[in-house]
Amino acid sequence: MAPDLGNTQKWMQAVILHPGSDRQAVDSAEARKLVPPSRFPRLIRPSRTLDSFDRIGIYRGMYLARLQEALEADYPGLRHFLGRKRFSDLVRGYVDRYPSQSYTLNRLGDGLPEFIRSSPGIVRKDFLYELARFELLMSRLFDAEESPVLTPEAIAAVPPECWETARLKPVAALSVQALRYPVGAYLEAVRQGNPKPATRRKNHWAVVYRRQFALRWLDLSRPGYRLLHALVNGVPLGEALSGVLRGGRHSVGEVQLFSWFRGWVTEGLFQAIELEDPA
């Protein structure tokens, strides 16, 4: 009797998605419920050159290759640092622990930074964890919803006496980051073909955002980070500016602060100005 098509499809999925070797996949509990291992050679018949396990292994290998291809697209910096062999080993270990659970591969790599952080034996773990976090952030910002951008007309409409308590609403595709490694510069160097970008630890600050369907980032000074971080988190403009002006040895002048502010508005980092309701 011919095998049931629906049952066979479920079995094929169970075998392809199961971690471990081909034999372990065919003998897994989920696969055994659908097709007993004794029926496997009749379901996947051997050829003149390949036995049944070799043939099912081709499909399992193709699936793993597709997962690796998807992760390479989201983590080009990680792929560059590790090289093909070590990156492939990383992907294999990762998908064994975090198999794809969705019809789309867009979010396949969401657990990769944590996998790197928690796995033993990974070289330069601190740098790679930070690099992976940064690349995951960029992936998420690329998929974030589109926001309107603050216009000069909206800025001009704000009464001067309202600016001190005004709050700026950032666009959805934006994140302000305090970083321990120059991962943004590393990715840019990789894109430009530099085979050995710098990876030495160096604290720095950046804002990552999407503009006109392209991901960008701007390096920030420490005071610039403090100001933008405050604004993005809803601190009123006057309070945010005062906090940076009184920042001790990291304080800056008003001219510099307002220059940053104008630049951020021009870059489209904010979508609206929220004014305090009059009492």
C-alpha cells in the first residue's frame, strides 16, 4: 500500500528538522510515530550509489545550508571574523539548540548572540557577542515599522515657551547604544573589503537608525549619547539639556548641544514633538 502523503510530509519535516545525525533523525521519537524505522528503506529507496540514509542526508544538508545562508545575510561581520568553517560549525550548533520554529527565516538568528555568550570554547567571545548583538539590532531595525519624520513646519509651530517641557518622539527604527567594541567600524571596514579590521576593545557610543530604507549609524561622544539617550527615553528637552550642561568634566557648551540637536532632526531621528498639556 502506498504511504499516506500527508503522513509522509510530516515525517519528512520531522527528520529534516531533527538535530544530530541522519540515523538519529530517522530513529527520533517524532519520526517513529509517523514511519517506523523498519519502513524507512522502502520509503526512501537506495540508489545504485547512495543508501537510504545518504539520500535523506542530502535533504537535511540542503536545509542546513539554507539556514546558514539566511544567517550569513543577517550576520556578515560574524561570518567574516570566523571564516566559513568556524561559522558553519557555529550555525550547526546553534540550529541544533534553536531550531527554526517559523514559516519565515527572518527571525531565525534572534537567539544567536545569547548562544555565543553562553557557549564554551568560542574565541574572542566578548567581541563576537557584541558584534552579534549589533548585527541583530540592525536586522530588527530594518524590519521596524515606518515612521513619519519631524518636519520644519512642526518645529516652527512650537511656541518658544513650550520647548523646555517638550518631549521628542523618536522614529520606530532607532536605537541608541553604549558599546564596548568598535563593531560599527568593524562592519563598515568589512563592507569596504578590509580583511583585518580593528577589534581592540574601545568604549564608544552610537545611534543606529533606518532612513529611506537604508540602515545607518552615527558615532556619538559620551555627552552626545547622554543627551540623545535621554531624549529617546522621553526626558523633556530642557531637563535633558541641563543634565548634559551640568555633566562635570563631560559637560559641553550650549552651541554644541544645539548643533547636535539640529543634526539629529535633519537626519530624521524624531517623528513628533509632544507638548505638555496646559493646566
